[in-house]
Amino acid sequence: MPPILAELHATSVAQQQYVDVSPSLWKKLQGHHDTSPLAVSITFLQLNLDDPIKKDAKHRYLPKSIVVYARLSQQDLGRDTVSLHPSFITSVYGPQQISTELEEQLELDLLDEGIAADDHQYFVHIAPTNLIECDEVILGALDKKSYDFIAEKPDGLAELLKSGEEPPKIIRSSTIVTFNEDLRYKVLMSNPVLQGKIISTARTKVIVVDISASGDSEEEVDVSADDDATDPLSFSMLKDKKDGPQVIESQAFQPAILTTPWPDHQLVPNPPSDDDNECRVYVHVEDLARCGVFSSDWVLVSGGNHKRSRLCRIYGVDMDTYDGVRSNSVAYVSPQLYFNLGLSLPPSSIDSSNLYITRLAKPVTEGPPVAKALTVSRVASVVSVDKLLQNALLDALKQWFEERTRIVCEGDILAVSLDEDPARLLPQGRDMDDFSHLSLPIPSKPTAIAYFKITHLEEDERKQDDPHPAYFGAGRKISTNYTHMVQTGLECSRVPIGEISRYYGLTRKLPKCQTDIPAYNQIFNLLSSSLHPLAKDLNLSCTVLVQGPRGGGKSTVVKWVAEHVGVHVFEINAFDIVGETDAKTEVYLRAKFEKAMVMSPCVILLRGIEGLARKSAVVETGQEPLISTVLQDCIQNITNAHSVTGYPVMLVATTSDVDNLPTSILGCFRHELVIEAPAEAIRLQMLESLTEKSPLAPDVSLQSLATQTAALVSKDLVDLVGRSGVIAMNRVHKALETNQSDFVTDRDVEYAGVALTAHDFDAALNQARASYSDSIGAPKIPNVTWDDVGGLANVKDDILDTIQLPLEHPELFGAGMKKRSGILLYGPPGTGKTLLAKAIATSCSLNFFSVKGPELLNMYIGESEANVRRVFQRARDAKPCVIFFDELDSVAPKRGEKGDSGGVMDRIVSQLLAELDGMSEGESGAGDVFVIGATNRPDLLDPALLRPGRFDKLLYLGVSQDHQQQLKIIEALTRKFRLHPDLDLARVAEQCPFHYTGADFYALCSDAMLKAMTRVAEGIEQKVEEYNASGDHEPATITAQYYLAHMATPEDIVVQVTEPDFVRALQELIPSVSATELEHYKTVRARFEKKEEETAVEEPVHEAKPAPNKGKGKGKARVQ
């Protein structure tokens, strides 16, 4: 059933579970439903859930709909109405989301008992829905009495739910539920949906926690209790404020650009429906008194150049709820108005400009005079020069003037949004009028922005008694019935700056801008410098090559910068213009650059430039590609065009594989920038932006998620949030199947709302890592604690001194002191080398990157060394990170001893040595990358690996030397076992020989557990046989499965490990390392420890005396 449009009225009865509907609406809603009351979903059309200033960093998801019970009202107004208490809205959305007029209207309804005037009608969408049963609810007790009631009487909540609650109580996340008028709880979390019902505590798991002392005050959770949250007197000019000016004097403000349009219903008073929203200035309510005006008055606004001043309406808004810069003396304007006032544009600082507001000596009620005629030209851009969109451009411009009474000045730039898709879908040569007979409405949303420029503005002759034109500024009103408009020509111009795609609500809008990315500031400075007036005289050309991983946001950063400097973007995909021959590619490339020169100032975004030419072709032919010469010629042409048009054309190329670019292509670019994997702070901002419109459960920590997503780029984070949404929907559907909710539809789930939980993100993160595009894998923080490691205390301290000290005290290594970042663990197999490395990474909160030798090998020449570089680059992206090379002797054997074809192993060792040399240097960003190697045969390693600065810390991991160390290993391995009370692990350890490794003890404990499980299973089989042999019972014979399912007690299936189980396992265990092999490892250890001692001890140096010359000869002189 589609939603029904109904009027909104107020009732004096405060209810959070019910709303009253008129008889006519009740009949429409009831349909085939016989239940009363009826569950419905209400969507409020007058609420705005967007933040125009975008400074509220606290994430709070506001549901689109509220699920509630509807019941038949006894009052009939003769139309479809919904009656509710105002606190019902504020309890969910807060007082800031309700317009003042809506609140006043609801208060009038209360005074007039629901019979209000029809001057202002507010509507809602209402539709019947099926309630979804919650399977888990977490409640927070708001006071000690509420918590003590549940603590002293665990079944008390079940009694409260049963006591007269028919129908079941609706639970809404982040709202207050009240029982018996004195027990108050806040709904912290509900699963699987945000709004659902509780039938009984037997079917819904309810958890109650005490939050009365946690600082979560009632003012935050129960906004309905704050009746003065929106004080009408806060907008009054009679409060104690500064006196207004006695003379007409301009007041200076700091201009700021809005990111979204300010909603009309949040302004006081509400502006007329045809009022120009591009000619409004928003200031703090206290600044209205400073200017000497009231909200919605006409004022004269200028940006320093009074020739471009214009009349605008000024509105006072309450900005105290927003964080960030001081709201006083800040004037918020739209991007178009900011540009048209002539305020500072890059390369000048935006903060250096002031916006001046002047009140009029004689108040104006009608605004500026009406223009007689105006001429509009298209501003050259990708949209405006497209021949397919010419009719759509005219229609959009006409609609822009018709929907509101516009105020424009000569020289203004107009930003007009349009939908490109209908025009592009029309057959070639057909006009839109040919399809005017179609009655089907086509939904349209803006997909692009077209810019127009007012080149001429003509007005009627001024009469003698008319005010001077300067009184109204340069702006003139456009009347569609009187003003004659002509569209002609094409102009080149910069365009308004700001988050344009987000402000105008484009369907393909850019993500929220992240200005903290280093590459953003670098590109911003380069493009801004090219826009400086002196750039033409200095013959500056901006050619930038941006390199970074696929999906790293290279193109997005360039588009962000283009929006914030006010230039167009002309995007070219190199793979789309590559022809069958070089001649065709040249024609396509020159044509694209010539088209871009028409749109100056613009940025040519050449994506995937490696598609034009590759280094491999240069190696095969021995000649540089022809396309490099063409590219240089094209760059010279756009540089020469700068002096002709006055506006620059800048080239920014992107690549994900800079190593495959020929030298001639690289030489075309003056600047090379690198976009690396985002840091943790940037990832947090990206996750906040991606989940801005998504409900998050209270157990979700975006900060923790940002820490766990090291080395993931922007595209991976988008995929992560998308995967979590799919997992959440699968979780809800699984819960509905478990509850056998056959009548619940997808629309009901939408009305109830679904929150993303921490489990959803964890599962999505595991899926993302499993399907990582690169075969090398992705770093992640392991989950191995020191409780899993038995013994090895001395080795643990040495490693923590090497790794933890630089992380906790980086200032100690700031004076040129190098860090020891390489550790080599060697010893017999199975002594816990890999386990120890994971425990170190977990305790230090480091990402763990495990690399096996065969993963680095590749059949193609040079790819094996490239894999080594990728490993270290991935680790640098995920820093702080530990790279663990298992079986290092297979990765870096002694050079010159292997007879492999091509010497690939020697090249891998050389590349590994080169990468290790940079690990101790902090300037390159590798200071937080540590390398741990593990090997059973250190004597096979290349000697160059063991010199200081590489693997300079050698730690031997051997077998336990006493029974006390063996006991610690057994205790760590059996800490999750259920042990028999009579079992003494010390007696087990005393029976173990001293050549058992950690892997041997693991096998011992696993075999002991297996024998205990076998013993319990044999006992059950014996009981089944005895039962079947007794005969006098029903059923006559049973199986072990039947016994376990219907007759077994908890004591029958308890598995407890006993000492005989360990003894039997010990008798069958075969050690992995024999005594002879252990002696060999001791010999190797003695040799390497001797080398370390020889390196550490400084030998005295004796000066040799010169030998006397005993005569001529060619023999060697002997030292006397």
C-alpha cells in the first residue's frame, strides 16, 4: 500500500506509543487489517536532516520514519489528519529539526483543541506496516531506582511487559521507555532493527546496564523534557544586546560558504515560496542587532567592491549548537553569491576577504527594480559545449528563472542544475517536443551543473522621484512576464568555488572533501599558482603526474581541488583514446586537447596515462614512443593558449604504475606527486563521511575500525561499508526466518530501520581481506596474547626493547640515532618463532604482515624483485607494521651458491638488502616498520643480511631447559581446557624430556584432549549397551545419538582431561627434534653467538713499524 498524505495536528495527550487518526484516514489505513490499534509508519515531510554548515562532528543518525500505533480519533475534521503530541517528534529528532512555525502551529492546535486555521498546513506520509520482533535489546537505566528494580527482581521486566501492555510495546533505539511512570530506561541498542516490538523476555534477550553515573544526562536523551529548548525569545531583538547603530554604517563579517542550502522552514519568518534563495545572507541572531535590522529584512551586501553590491535578505539563525569556528561575525552565503560579490578566490586566501552588510535608510519591501532586458551567455564547460544538451540547457535556464524571482547583476555567474540523461537518451535529430504526448512522468534529478553569465542588463529609465540606483545596488529583479531575455554566445570564466556537487545535490556528487590529505594541498598550490595573474607573464605551465594505488582517490582529489579553485574539469581516459595505430591515437589526443582549450580555465584530467605507452615497448623497439612527442606538442599548445585567452589550461595525469611509463612520457611533467594509502586520521574521516547517512549501532567504534583498516585505500573503504550493509540485511532476513515472520515485507524492514553493528563491520573486514586483489595479502592486527605464549621471557624482553621503545619514545631517536628495526629468530623448528612474532604485534597494536618465500617468486623477469618492493610498500602504507619473513633461508640464501637460471634468488637478496637499509631511516616514512625473520638454518643465510642495520639482533629460541619452563608452556596450551581437579600439570612436566619443543607440547596437549574425548565417548557407548541389554523399557533399543539428544545429563558429556590421559599421550608422542639434531642447533648457536661477541669486543690496533730496506728485489718484504 503506498503512503497516504495526511495533515499534521497536535493533541494534548502525551503519548510515545500512539497517534490518533481521523475516521476517513482510519478507513484507508485499515484495509484488510482487523486489528485495532494498527501499526503504521509516519514520515515527516517538513523535517530537514542535513546540516547546512557541516560542523557537527558527532554522528547521529535520524530515522526517516517513525513506527507507532494508530488508533481511531473521536474528533472528525472532515479530512485525513494525524494528531500527536509535539514531544513525540522532539523525543526522536530533537528540537533543532522542527521549524518554529510548525512548533507554533502545534501549540495553537493544543490551545484550540485541534481546530486550527488553515493558513499553514503541515503534512506527513503515513502507511500501515508490520512490526518486527526484536531478538536483543540493551537498556540503560537512567537512575538507580530503575536499575535496582531489575537487579533485585530479574523477572520484573517480564512482568512490566505483561502488565496491561496490549499490544506489545514498541522499542525505538536512542529513545526513552517508561514503566509505571517512575522506571525510566534509555534504549541503547536493539537488534535486528532500530524500531521493533517486545512480546516477552523469553523471546527477546533484554540486557540492562546502569548509565545513571556515566554522564549521559537526561537532557541529551530526553529532549522532550526541555520545554525551553527552542525559546522564541532567542530571536527577539528586545533581549539585552548591544545597541543598534545610530548611523548607517557597514558592518564587516567573515564570509563562509554553505555546503548545503539552508532549509526554508528553519528560517524565521518563513520566506516566500518565490524568494530567491541565492540572494540570502545568514548571520547569528545576535549580529542582527549589530546591523540594526530584523530577520528577513533587505540589506545591501558587498564584498569590498561596491560596484558589485546588491540587495539581499538577511536571516538570523541559531549557530550555537555547531562546533568549529566562532559563529559570531560570520556570514554564510551560497557559493554563487560568494563568487558574484567578488570575494577572494584562490590563489588569494579566502580568510583575507570581508563581507560588508549595510542597512537601508528607508526600508524596502519589494526589493530592487525589475530589469527590462538581459543577455545571457553560456560559460564554456563540458556540459555547455555538448551539442546534445543545448535544448536541455535552455529548458533548465528557463526553469531556473521561473521557479523563483531572481535578482541578478551584470557580470554574474549563474549555476543551473540539470538532468543530462533524458537529453542523451533522445534519438539523434529528435526534439523533446516530439515526445510531449507521453503522459508518463519521468523522475528527474540533477546530474550536472551548467554555468551562464549575465553579459548585459538593461533597465527602464529612472523617474525623478525614484531613489538613486546605488540605493538598490547593482542587482535587478527578473520578471518572467516583463523582462526580455536573450541567450547568445560563449564566454570563458572561472566558476563559483566550494563543494558545488554537494550543495546542488547532484546524483553523482563527490565525497566529502578531505583537505588533510597531503596531495590535496600540493595540487591546490600548483593549480592556484597557475591562476595567478602573473602566471601568464611568467609563462607558467602546470603539468602534474599523480601516482598512487588503484582506488586511492587520485581523480577524486583532483576534482576536489578543481571545485575549490573554481575551474572546470575535462576528463580523458587514456585507454579510450588509444587507437589501432599511433596516427589514430595522435588524432584523438589532439582533438581532446583542442576541445579543452575552449573551456579554459580548466583542468585536463588524463586518467591512466600508462595506456598511451609502456616501457616494455621501448625496451623491445629501442625507440621512444611517438605519442610522447605528440603529448609534448599538445602541452606547448595549451601553454600558448594561456596568453591568448587569459585563462590557463592545466594538465593533471594519473597512473597506478609509474614504473611502466617511458622516460619520455615522464619528462613531459614538471611535477610528480604520490598519493599513498591514507593515514589513520584520514581513514577515520572517510569512514565518518561514508557512514554519514547510515545508522550505526552503539557498539560500533569508527576509531577502532580506522585502526584495523590499515593499508586500505579509499575504494576499499567504500567496499567495506557496502559489504557491511549487505551483511546487516542478511542478518535481518536470517532473524526474520528464525522468528518465522511470514507477513513482514521489505518495506516493513525499511520503516523499522536497520543499524550497522560491529559484527557486521568485522565480517565485512574479514571478507575484504580474504578477497584482496593482490596475492601477497593484506596486513592485519593478529589476536595472539602473551597468555598464548609459554616461557620465552628473556626473548620477549629483548624484542620489546627493540620494537616498543621507538614507538613509545620516538623523541629518543630524533637526533640522528638509528633504530634497530631488524630481528632474526633462529632455532629448531616448532619453538614458537611465528607465535612470538604475532604476540609482539598484538601487544604493540601493530599490523602483522606474514610473507612466505614462494609468494615472492614470479616467472617473469623483474617481477620477483618487484614483489619484494610491494611487500615493503604495503607495510609502509600500514605502519606501524611488522613484516614477518618465515623460513628466511628460502628467501635470502647465500648469493652465488644457487644455480637457478637468471640468478633470480640473487636479485631477490639484493632487493631485500636495499629495502632493509631504509628501515632504520625515519624520514622516508619507514620508521614504524619492523622486520622479523625466522629460520631454522641461519648458516644458510647470506652474510650481508646479518650486518648491523639489517638483521642485527639475533635471538635463539630453543627448547626448555628445566621443568618449570615446560610447565609454563603446558599451562598456556591448556588454559582453555577443562582439567580434572586431581590433575597436577607439574607432575606431567616432570615426565617430559628436555628436547621437547613447543610444537611437541602442543601435540601432547591435543592428544591428551583427544584421549579424554575418546574416553567420554566410550563411556556413553557402554551406557547405551547396558541400557539396551536391560530390555524392560521403551524404546527397546536406542543409539548413541538418541541417548545424547534425549537422555544424557550435563555430567555425561563433560570432557575433563585427567593425568592418565597425559601419560598415555606422552607414551605415544614422538619428538620432532632428536637429541642429535638438538646438539647441531646448539653448535650453530655457539658459532653465531661467538660472532656477535667478536663484533662487540673491540680489538686493540698495533701500528706496524716500517721494515728496513735490505736491497733490491721483487720478493715480498718481510716484517721484522
